[in-house]
Amino acid sequence: MKYFMRSMVGVPAPVVMMMRVIPGVWRKLAAVGHTLPHDCIVMGDFTVPSPRLAGVKVPALVMHGSKTDARLKRAAAAVAQAIPGAQARTLDRQNHNVSAAALAPAVVEFLRSARR
């Protein structure tokens, strides 16, 4: 987890140290540590597979939080641009850990518009 946060995500070392001592934070991160090898493979260098995404034939909604890391914002924009007809949406005051309260209305709105 420490390597992932520092090397892949770019969290400064002092912040990682703080995360380790805040009650419950590191335990929750460590609980999903087994998913990190897959995340690293998928994330790679944050290059978006645009030619592959150009073949997506279903309605797509690509979202990110307004407080999300700039690399993820750029990746979301590239994904939305690569998928034909995709809708892009920024969720105000959200970071990478989007709250269900912010996510649900956007998804419901998208699904209702896709039905029309």
C-alpha cells in the first residue's frame, strides 16, 4: 500500500505517514491491498486505450470529481472523447472517493436520458 500510494498515486511521504496513524484509515486501505496489482496493471502510465474505446457501442457516462487528481481528470476526459457519444460529467466537491449521494443523481439522470 505504501509503494502504491507513493509511487503510483504520488502521495507525498509525510501524507502517507499521517495516513498510517489516523485511526482506521490505513486498516481500510490495507483491506483492499489485494486489488492493487490489478489496479497497477490497469492504470499503467495513465494512457487511455482510445482506439479500443472507439469501438464502444453503448451509451456511456464518464465521471470524475472536481477534486480528483489532475491525471485522473485528464484520463476521464480522454475516455469520454474516445467513446462515441459519451457524456462527460464532473461531480462538484468530490474526489476519487465519490459519495453515493453525489453519484446516484448523476447516474439516474443519465439512465433516464438514455431511455429516451
